[in-house]
Amino acid sequence: KLAETKSKIKSLGNVNVAAIEEYKEVSERYEFQSAQVEDVEKTKAELTRLIGELTEQMKIMFMEGFERIGKNFTKIFTDMFGGGHAELKLSDPGDPLNSGIDIIAKLPGKNVPSLDVLSGGEKALIAISIYFAIMQVNAPPFCFLDEVETALDDINVDRFANYMKHSDLDTQFICITHRRGTMEAADMLYGVTMQERGVTKLIQLNVAQLEMDLKALEK
């Protein structure tokens, strides 16, 4: 029995006299890391909850803004085209934040199945109407438009220009244009001329002041 016991003890190998200290160190490290993992899991759960709340708030804000833009677009489209009907719809109402947006437009006197068959000018005027509808929700102080009405015919240029001129937006429109209708509706004109070769000169005309002076002369 003694020989058998000695054999079993020998088979255990060398005794690690530092095992108690190593166990204590590993145990402390395990407890520390376990606490860190628990904190991370709590933080993850809290972030997941916050993301869910923010997503719901974003959905509410998006739908409110989308509905306002849609109503504005319907009205502005009718003003721009002199009739017809248009609206914006979500492709997937159940998931508004990832949904596409469908533009439905029925021009006065036309029955078209898709926007693809419309002319470039008609598409441009629809895009301008949507842009103005967005501005109605949150009007910026300045708006730069770079020849956006180039593809429009003269009648629609006049409608576009009159909308800007008589808009209730608290926005200053700055247009780069070559169209007469837009220039006629402007309060101030700026241009560049070259009276002498190689010498560029900036010219300006205060149309609003000129109109006031002419009315005063007529009286």
C-alpha cells in the first residue's frame, strides 16, 4: 500500500508551491474581467434601448416632416403647372426610414403612366416644386439656384420666377440665369461685360429701385 501510494504521489508530478498565489491572482483577474463584461453588457442593453427610442422619435419626426412636405408639394405643383395633381408616397409605409419615395404627378390635360415619359422641362419643374416644398418646412436664409430653369419653356419660367418673387418664404434667392423671365422678376441684377478686350467689368441694376423711380415720375 505504501508503494502504491508513493507511485500515485509520484505520478502527480512536481508540486507547484506557488499555486495558491497563482490561483489568487487568476481569481482576482477573472472577477475583474467578469465585472467588466457585465458592465459592457449593461451598457450595450442601455444603448440598444436608447437606439430604439431614438429610432421611434426619428420615425415620428420624419413622418411629420414628410406629410408637411407632401402637402406643400401638392399645392406648389398645382401653382407651377396651373392645375393637375401631385403627391408623395412612401414605397414601404411600414418602414419609413428605409423606404423609397414615389412621386405621383398628373399634369393638367395629360394622362401619363410614368414620369419617364415627361419632357425634361416638366421633370425639372416637378423637381423645383419638390425643392420649394422642402424649403417651406424649414426655410434657409439664402438659396442659390444655378440655371435650374434652363429646360423650362417661357410660360413655366414666368411661373417659376413669380413663385420666388411672391413667395412668403423668409429666404433671399440668388439665381444664376440667362432666362429673361427670371431676370424680369429679380429685384437686383448683376452681370459681367467686357467693353474693352481683356477688361472684365461688373455691372449692376437695382430693378426694384428703378421701378419705384418710374412710378414716381408717372405721378
